[in-house]
Amino acid sequence: MIRGSCLCGGIRFEIEGSVTPIQICYAKRCQKTTGSGFAPELAVRSDRFRWLEGEDLITRYDAPILREPPALRRCFCRVCGSHVPVVREGARFVVLMAGILDDDPETRPFREIFTAQAPSWLPGGEELQRYEDRPPAEERLKL
């Protein structure tokens, strides 16, 4: 069982079985909706997905169609703003962002799409400093 929840914990769900590998999307729309340089998307079969709590807290947004239907749909918690899974009536799959999962999905990225739209500030493979927790106080941003 894979569990997931929003930041405030008001929305909770579970997935029975496995999920797809993660697709990294650099489309400008994904950047705008996540506030990040990319969206780490994955999917699960609809019959393996179940809401546990907070479905009434979900707000949906359908972006204008750019090329062909269906519209890009984003769902989020109206309390904390976290992205939550997108459940479409009659769809075979539920789409969600990997970061909303509480448990390790035991899958990893398998492809990147819309790479021409990737932001120039995104790291390009150079070795960066890494910390298991917060950086030391002297290295934190001073606001």
C-alpha cells in the first residue's frame, strides 16, 4: 500500500499495488502549476486508487486547451494549496505528483519531456553541495 496526503493532512489517499515510473515534465504549464522547474508525474490505475479523507477539500482547475482535449487539469487542497491526485470520471488512470506520496513508490524517473522548455537555472549535472538536513547556519540565506 502506498499512502499520500496534502501538506495540512486534510486530504489523504492510498494506492493498492504499483504505480507507473515517474515522468519529469518541463512544460511551462507544469512549471507554473508546481512553482518548480518541473513536474514529477506518475499514474496509477483508477481501480487501485482510493480517497481516505478530505475529498470535499479539493479544488479543480482546467487550463485552457492549447492543442487538443482534454484540458490540463490540476487539483489542489483548498486549505494548504498542495497538488493532489487528478481523478477524471471514466479515466483508466489517476495522475499525481510524486512529491505528494508519503511512502516510497519504489519507482524512479524513466523519461523527461518538454526538455526544450526546461528553465536555464535548473542544475545541469554539476556536483552540488548536499546536506542530509538543513545547511549550517552560516550557509543559510539571509533575508
